[in-house]
Amino acid sequence: MTTRIALVGANYGATLASGFADLENAKLAAIADPNADIREAAANSLGIPADACFDSLDELLLSTKDLDALIVASPTHFHERHVGSAFDRGLHVLCASPVGVRGSEVSHVVTSSGLVGKVFMTANTLRYDPRIAMAQFLLETGEMGEALQGSGCIQIADWPHAADSWRLERDLGGGALLEVGAQTLDALWFAMGSPDPMEAMATRYDTFSSNFASSLERPSEDTLAGMVRFKNGACLQISAQLKAPLPAGESHQSLSLTCSRGSFDISAGTRHSPDGSAIEYAKSSCSSSQLRALAVDFLKAIETGEEPSANGKQALAFHKMVDALLKSAREKEAISIKVERTLDDLFGAL
């Protein structure tokens, strides 16, 4: 069985699609992006013919037959519409993270997925980093006990986008948390076993974005720091920063977990026992390996009908955390979180 895949959003979409490029059971069939130069470069790198390149997803879906799946990597505020168009065509969907700007969009996506009976999976390559995957496995098997606290930080020095870019507009999915912090938050949450969130607190700053993007009506935060508490008693701290005070061209990411039987320095790939001894438990893999593992996982879900690990229910619970962190930062108070776990809960959002 060969799964024929199209993609919308040629920039990051080309990166996600590269994981499928050499797989015998996948065929990259078409691409859509309004930027002709980016679209052409992506098509050339992925082996997509010129007559399968389109300005828009609507044009692609009207002109391309026998598709099985769509990779959605367009700007975040288009995700809900593009995923919906794919489901209308009966396609499976792999969607870049974050799935939407706000939780209501993600809820619509998840309920639609259930109605059409198609695979919906979110794409976070960091979940396939061996340091994250092995930490999750060691906690799941009980070897490291229970996860008590997670801590993640992501900072980037450079900001190559224009001042009027959607990436700095809060209503379009911009800002430090959604733009650079979401995958770090998701990877740590996944490593901890994806516990149900209960409450979030956060603070935000926009000292860079409010000046640089002053033409925008609602500039997003360039720095966010917060904490999520879970129903099992664990907590997770997250901080994300755009235009950080780092040397040009540099970025910084740190991830760690404190457990009842030791701790992980995920960034270093080491785990520590209660007596203080440390051993290497995993090494980071190259990005191409992580992209390939993600692609294999998506294709397996399509071929077997099994629920992918990064499924719609997880996406919805994750965005509940994101919504609560952003709301807490705006309103300067703790925000409670309710996670839907039943079909009635999910379909009630329609």
C-alpha cells in the first residue's frame, strides 16, 4: 500500500515532508503555497513535479485525485480551515504544532476527525528525540518512579521575520509560547506521561514585540514564563523567549525532569540516581532521523487503524494548557483547566 500525500505550507511543510521522501509506502504527490519561490524550491527538494504545484489548497484539492493524506504546515491561523478541507475530502491529516491559535479551534478539529473516521496526528519531532522517548519509557515502566516536576526553557537570539509578520500577532498564533515554546512544552508533557492538567499560572513580557511590531493591533508576547499543575500532583515549568539576549545566531534549550527515583538532564542525555551518580541514558539523534520516525508513526496509524500517540485528544488537552497559560499571563491570576475525556464533552464543542 502506497499512501499518496499532499502538503500545504511549503516552508516548514518541506521539512515535515522530507521524512516521507525515501519511504517505499509513501508518495509525495502535490504541494500548495502562495509563495512561488518557496513552493518551487520545496517541490524540487521533494521530487514533486511542476504540474502538481498550486497556489492554494483549494486549487490543489480540486486538481489532484487519489490523495490519501495531507500535511498541514500553513500559518497557525489557517490550520483549522485547512484540516477541515482535508477531512471534507476524506483525507488523513498530519498537522504541524500547534494545531490552532486557541482551544476552540482544536476542539473543532478533533470532533471533525471523529466524525469522518480519519487519522489526525500532530507533528512534534522532539517527541522522537531518543532523549525524550527513552525518558518517557523509563517513567512508563516505573524504573524512574513517578515524574514530579518538569522544567523547560527555549530561547532564540535572532528574529528573521518582518515586523508585520503574523508570528508576532497574538490573534494569529504568534508569540513566544506558540511560536517557539509549544514543542518544548509538549515534549516534556509527553515524557511525563501526558498527565491531565488542572491549573496554570504565567507571566508575559513584550518589551521587544511591542516596539518592533508596533504596527500590529495586538502584538503577542516575546517572553512567557509559567507553570502547569497536574491532577496527579506533578507540575511543569516552561519559559520561552524571542529575541533573547544571546549572541547572534545562537539559541538555548534546556529540559529536565525530577522523578521519585532520580532525575533526568534531558538536554545532556543523562539520568541521576538518588545517590548522585549519573549515567548516560540516551543520545540525541539527527533531525532527519526524528522526521523519519514521525513519518513512519503516521503511516502506521493509517495502515493499521491504531490511534497515534500524538492524537486529537492529546492535542486538545495540550491546548487547554496553552490557553490557560496565555490567559493567566494576560489576567495575572491562576487559571483552572478542565480536560474533556468523553465523546459528549468533545461533540459539545460543535
